[in-house]
Amino acid sequence: MQAGQPLHGKLINCRKLKNKKLGLRIVFRQDKNYIRIINIVTIGERRRNKVYKEAEKRLEKD
């Protein structure tokens, strides 16, 4: 079972959930096909792709 929508590029192994009302995105990695363990990479606004850029930076350190 997969949660969220898949991402691409440097975040190909990540997925996103979004809250349009608050303008927030949650970028996460899911453990295999289970939703039991989710590694949240970042939470933030989409404005100027800020949340995705921060996720890429954090994953580079990983």
C-alpha cells in the first residue's frame, strides 16, 4: 500500500502528501510497501519549491 503521490528527480525515492488549505507539503520516504514506518524528510510550503529544495539538501547528508 502506498501513501501520497510519488516525486521525481533527486526525490525519486520519496512521496508527498499535501494540505492545500494550509499550503503545506510533507515529503517522506516509506519503508517498503508498508505504511507502518514513514521517514519524514521535511514539512513546509511549496512556495518557490522551498520544501523540495530542503528535502534534497537533507537527503544529500543521508
